[in-house]
Amino acid sequence: MTPVLAWATGVLALVVTVLAGLATARGRRIDDPLLIGAAVLELGLLVQAVIGFVALAVTDRDVDGVVFSGYLLTSVLVIPLGAFWAVGEKSRWGTGVLLVAAATTAILVVRLEQVWRTGG
């Protein structure tokens, strides 16, 4: 697991969270820049998942593979589901859904790094 990638995806998730929070507070619907930010975040999460699964397969560390894999898979699924829901929501609360999804992703990335570092 690469700590730099975990930090980068965590910070990007926080940036998307802040942007979605600002859009929600202003009563705006989801727009292209916010979706592009979510897509870039998802790309980083996919790279992190591939690297994480490879690292899990070759590591000799005492890492709970089921928990680690669960966090990897969940982190990859939350943003697309939140973005899909946000696009379908015609009110300003679509950005609120993306806000929750991005904040959840940031927390998942932090927890993923903790599981990798401490072994469970």
C-alpha cells in the first residue's frame, strides 16, 4: 500500500467534499466541474484498489485481508453510487448526496491506511 496515494486520494476526497458542500449551501445542482472532480477521485481510488490488492497478495505483514479488501471495494463503490444518485436528484440535495459520499470516502481511505499500517 502506498501512503502517498492514500494521502492524495484522501485529500482529493476532502476537496470534493468541500466543493459539494459549497454547492449545497448555495442551493446549486450538480455541475460538470463537480462531476469531473468526482471522476478524478474515482480514478485515484481505482489505482489505489489495484495497488492495494497487489500489495495484499505479496505482503508478509499481518493484515486482515477481509477487512482490508472490504475497505478497498467499498471506497471504490461509494463515489459512483453517490454521483449517480446526485445526477438523478433534480433538487439542490443532489450535491448533498455527493458531499456525503465524498466525506465517507475520505473516512474510508483513512481507515484503509490504518488497517494497512497496524494490521487490523
